[in-house]
Amino acid sequence: MKAVDSFLRFGNVEFVKLTSFETMDPHLLLGLVNTELRNNASSLKDLCKTHGLEERALVARLADADYHFVEDQKTFR
């Protein structure tokens, strides 16, 4: 999947590109992804589409740190 220059936003401030998730600290990534899911994305699929991410790769990266997506809560735990 082609990456896009998509930044997470907090108010009007662009914060960090999720496309760098493969090299990002997994604990920081967890917080960023869960915040984006809570505030801006309707689903994990929507988050990945919006930011040009491969869903399987993101899920695998977080699973390496023992975080797993809980569908009914729309969050990684």
C-alpha cells in the first residue's frame, strides 16, 4: 500500500506521521493509534485507509508488543 503524508492532528497542530509506525516505539504507537481511533476514525479499517497504512502490518507491529485490537471497544489493549 502506498504511504501518504498523513499526520495525526491535535486541534490545528499536525503532530506525527503514522506512516513511520514500523520504526516507532510500540508504546508510543499504541497511544497515538488509540487516540486516533477514539477521536477521528470510525474503525481500524478507516484509520488505515485515511493514513495509507497496511492494516495487517500495523496489527502485527502492535501484537509484537503484546497489544491486540478489541473490535467491540475499538481500541488496542
